[in-house]
Amino acid sequence: MNTSTDTTGAAKAAPAGGTGTPGPGWFKRRVIGTKADVVPRITFAVVAFLLIVVAPGMLTAFRLDLLAKYLVFAIVAVGIALAWGRGGMLVLGQGLFFGLGGYVMAMHLQLADAGPGEKPMFMSLTGASDLPGLWEPFRSPVFTLVMVVALPMAVATLLGLLVFRSRVRGPYFAILTQALAAAFVILLVGQQDLTGGTNGLTVSTFFGLDLAKNSDKLTLYFIVLAVLLVVFLIARQMVKSRYGQLLVAVRDGEDRVRFLGYSPTTVKVVAFATAAGMAGVAGALFVPIVGIISPTSLGIVPSIEMVIWVAVGGRVSMAGAIAGALLVNFAKTELSEAMPSGWLYAQGLLFILVVAFAPRGLAGVGDWWRENRDRFDRFRPGARTAAPASGAAAGEGA
Amino acid sequence: MSTDTATAAPTRRDPTAPWPILQIRGLGVTFGGFQALTDVDLDARQGEVHFLIGPNGAGKTTLVDIITGLTKPTTGSVRFDDVELTGHKEHRIVHLGVGRSFQAATVFEALTVAENLDIAASFRMGLRGLLRQARGRRPEVAEALEVTGLHDVADRPAGALAHGQKQWLEIGMLLTQKPRLLLLDEPVAGMSPDERTRTGDLVRYVAKDCTVLVVEHDMDFMRRFADRVTVLHEGKVLKADATVAEVQADPVVQEVYIGRAKDDRNSVSRAAAATDTTTEETA
């Protein structure tokens, strides 16, 4: 939360010889943490319990599938929170990276479904004679898994170096990313022989898992959950590190950072590429859960929706972004079932409400309440006098 | 330079440091036809507090921008410790030992005071080191907290600081980087007399191991804390590397500062146009 608590923690831990040593104060220090850590840690434990034990036991296979999809979206959301909330880069085109990861995975799964030496099914419909050279390397599962992360990160790094070096920022950057997502969709639709066009790519197995079997779907659910945990921990480590502070510093005063001897381009590229990598992983997991990836799930509209989840959940908080992705998508499903055309209006209203009344999203409501409590107290008899303002605007909670 | 300079000392010449660590020669810059700086020469020696004064629009901040790499000069050179600074990227120049502050104090308001200082102090760290969590307080950060008097507010967000404290924090951040040349752009603007004195003492402290170039409007502040003074006027050096007494006695400087109100704007631009043609001839 702040350096002073970390300092005391480290000072105590050091003479004990390493962080993992169970000593008298070990449980309190490592598990319960400081006073500020208690609420987040309890929340984390409760949510983990719900997702690991309660959800698989209580939900039908259909609902668990939906939950798995929301968790995949949460992986994208964590990346957006890092790039946008912490780094100030409004990424309006995460569909691009989501799509890159998704198509890489779908290509491999289609080849795996077709069998060695065979072509994917859709290619016999389009009349291609040979497997295109672009597809060949994706027969290898290892290459595929590497590319799921590496390809979006490489594209983002290249893009970032070009864009950030020429000091493109703010709305210009946002529009640029969005245009790229749109261009990617046009490319996919145009290269029908290579990509399946608007139909996209369908898959039926995932590394030996049969996606029609409920027990295998449960395994997939746990894989998604594990990946989300890893992604969350990576983002949390980045946010809490010096790099995380530097990222906030670049967001708030890029010139000051530059004249402190850092290259803001590097700082931003790292966050942007990490967010892209997370979107790529999410896209790759989206494929087996939904069974298909097509341009409709990664164009401009889906890309904007991704940002809305994070805005609703709280863009400076990684946990808030996850909550936002889960809640908004849950609401979308529920409302669409009850009133098919109502969701668009509800989503618009939700976004307006968040922008107008809770700019820090759900995760910022607590901070907002603490800062404005005395305003409401004024109207009550025996009101307390102005409370000292507390809490940094960065919202330190990971 | 001796440590007794920490107290507000009268102006003096330092004969022990004849070799200027900062050498600016023939510097000129044009912004879309406007000659902002013309043939500027400036020397600053190790450990001196060198003031750069002049009326609004004299090109003081432009000069700082050129030294730190923000603006590229049209002509001339800036040599610091025998390294040419022009042409380097801003963050490279910082790594060569040149730090700067901004006219409006720029600190990271969402971070705490200690975090601001820690980030500044970590500027030589690689990405792998930066990705680790900060543990403990570096000695440079502790020193900066002590010197700037911000020790009690170390864990408060920098956004909650008063105006003067933000300026000190910014200077403190630069101090943690152990620069050899520090450029301060109007460090006492908007400060109370008390705060000015404290800022001056801070500048004196910094100058123990560092050359300080201060851009200032405030003549009183200059009188109290300057070793050497250079006066700029309309992009040209009016008085180079003088003592405070010399500057105060100079009738031309007096004219520029006091007779400034009589100037009409047109004559300024006409003069600028005239210098434009003369530099082309000399070049």
C-alpha cells in the first residue's frame, strides 16, 4: 500500500533469513498482512472459494461455460486496466490482439482436428488445393502456444515503438488502435481462403479435450481460472513494483519522467505489449470455450465493450477490472435473456452512470465515499467536522 | 567549492575553478522565422550558482530547453564536461549528469513523496530491477527528504503538498540523481519570502557537488544567492558571466529592466527581424 509498511515488513523478514521461513510472526505477516491488506485478502479468498468450489458444484454445464467465457474476458480486462488505468493509454482496439491470439489457437486446433497432413475442413469448401504456407507452422502445439502470446506482444511492441516515439498520445492513440482493430477485421473477411472469412474458424477439441463433454469442459474451466490467476498476479506484481509507479508517473507527467532520465516510450511499450499479450491469451482460451472465433467477436464494437467492462469495474484496479468484466457480462446475459433488445440501452446507461458518478468505477466507490463522507454528514444533526482527505488518486489497491 | 556556501553568501569570483564545465558557444535558434536566441555564449564553472536573468521573452527557458535536449538549436554548440549535448535525446542527457526543473513544479501527484524520490533515484536501474518491488528507503531518498524538509510528509501523496513543497520535492528528486549540472527554471515563482530563503539555502546545498544554473525573474533572490550572472535580452547576451555588483551597476541592464515598460511590442519584433538578417550574413 505504501512504502513504509513494506519497509517494516522487509526489515522484519530480513534477519529471519528469507521470506518463506515460518516463524512466530509469519502467519500474520504473510497471510493476514497489514491492516490495509485485510479487506482485499478476505475478498480474494471469498472470490477464489466461490470460483473454485461453489461455481463448479452449483452451476449447470451451460452456466459454467458462460462463467468461463466471462473469466476469459476478465483476462483482457486486466491488461486494459494496466495499459489504460495505470498507463493512461486508452486501448480501444484490444480486439486486434484478442483476435491474433484467437486465430493462432483456432488454426492449430483446426489442423489438429483435421489430422496429420490434412487440410482444415473449411478449405475444401473454398477450394484451396494445398495448405497455405502461413498455416504450416501452426501444426506444432509448442509454436502455437508461444505465438499466442508472442505474436500480439510483437505487434504491440512494434506499433508502440512507432507511435509512442513520435509522441502520439491521448485520443489520437485511442483512435489509432481502434482503426487497427477495424483494419484487422477487414483483412480477415477479405482473406477468406486463409481465414474462413466472416464464418470464422470452428473447433471441436482442445489439446485432447473433447469440447462436447461436460467433464472436459470442467477441466477447461479450471485452466481458464488458473490462467486468470497467473495474469492477475503478473499485473499485480507490475503495479506494485517501481515500474508500476513509473507507469503512473508517465501517465501523469510524461515530460517529467523523460527529464528524470527514463524513456517514456519504453515504459509505455512494456505496458502496452503486456496488455496485448494478455488479450492474446484470452483470445486463445475464448476459442475452445465458445467453439468458434470469427470477425464479429473482435471488431470495433467488441473492442469498445472491453473498455466498458474496465471502466465499470474501475480502471486503476486490477481486481476492479476483473469484477467489471464478470458483472457486465453477467448482466448482459441475464438482461438479454429477459429482454433481448434491452441490453444496448442498459449498457449505454451503465456507461453514462459510471462516467458521470463513479469515474473510478466500482473499485473507486469506497475511496469516493471516504473522500465525500463529510458532505453528506453536513445534512445530519451533530455532524462531524471535515475529515482529513485521504487516499491517493492512483487507487493503490491491486 | 567550500561548504560554507550553504549560507547566503555575497557574490564572489572563484579563481580556483578556471575551467568552465558548461560551455555554450554561438547558440542560436529560430522558431518559424522568429529568432528566439542569437549567438549566445555562456560559461559556467564547477560548483557555482549561475543566474540567468532577463525580461519576459528574453529566451531564458529556451536556453534551458536546448541544454536539456527538448529544443534543437539551429546553430551553435553546448558542451558539458567536454561532451556535446546537442543531438542527444532528453533522457540520455540526464544520464550524462544534467537535471532540470520546470517552471510549474512537476511532481507525480498520485504517488507519495517518498515514491516520487525513489523513482527519481532509480533512473539508472534496468527494466528487470524496476519490475521488483521497492524495499526500504535508499540513502539518497533519505538525504533528499532531510534536506527538503519533507520528512514528515514522506508517505503523503505529492498532490496534497503546498506549492512551495512541490518545488522542493522536485529539486529533491533531482538531488537523488546526483547530477553535475542542475537547471532550475524559476524555482521561487509564487513563493513567500520565507520559502524563497529556504529554496535559496537548498540551492546552495545542491551546489556543493554540482553546478547550478538558475533562471529567475526575482532580482532580490538573485542578489542573495548568485555567484555569477548572465543577462539575456531579446535572445542575446546583454551581460555575460558578471558578478551581481557588476550587473547592478550596469546602466544597460538597468535600462532593460526599468525602461522595459516604455518599449512597444512592435520595436521588439522589428529588432528580431533585423537580427535575423545579420546572423545570416555572419553564418
